Amino acid sequence: MKKFMSEFKEFALKGNVMDMAIGVIIGAAFGNIVTALTDCFIQPIIALIGGTEVHGTIPLGNSGQALDYGTFLTAVINFIIMALILFCIIKATNKLMELGKKPEPKAAPTTKKCPYCLSEIPIEATKCAHCTSDLPKA
């Protein structure tokens, strides 16, 4: 049991797990901010433009059931805002990660073309394997 607990402790305290936990907590807090933005600003603007209440429902006959399109519209708007912001954050992060990287140097060529038959041959060859021509020294 002691070994299991030490392995679990090592796993739980790795950087990736801690980063993920922080990301989930910040994501939940950010989700609350987006929900507040939608409820407090976007819905009143939509209601002002459309002249209707966003938290509306459509009754389904005499059953007492109703379609709550206002809550669905709020969820769709929240999703679009979150997706747009996450896209921008990831795009900016990727751009920053590229700034620190140096381009890898090109590898030295390992083949060359025979000047007589234009076949690909090893760069150190002195005779072409395809046309048997003697190659000029470089």
C-alpha cells in the first residue's frame, strides 16, 4: 500500500497534472464570467433589438410542458464566446512558442544527379551505377 501511495503522489504532483487542474479551475471561473456577460449584457441587447424576451418559452399544448428556447440560446451564445476566446488564446500561445524556436538547419544532401544520365546516385560515388560513366571530381 505504501508503494501505491508513493506512486500516486508522484503521478498527482507531476507538472502536467497540476497544470491541467489549474486549467480546469480557471476554465470554470472563466465560464462563469462568460455566463454573466451573456446574461447581463448580450441578452438585454438581443431583447432590445428583437423586442422579445430572451428567457422565453413556447408552451406545448395543455400539458404544462414548454420549450425553453431562452436557456438554449444563452448556452449557444456562451459556447460561441468561449470557443472564440479559446481559439484566440491557443493561436496566441502557438505564435509565442514559435518565436523562441530556431529553424532547424537543413541536412547535408546524401545524393547527387549524374551529369550524364541525370539519375540519383550517392554523393560520394565516382562512377554512375546506371550509365557507368566516370564522374568528374567535385
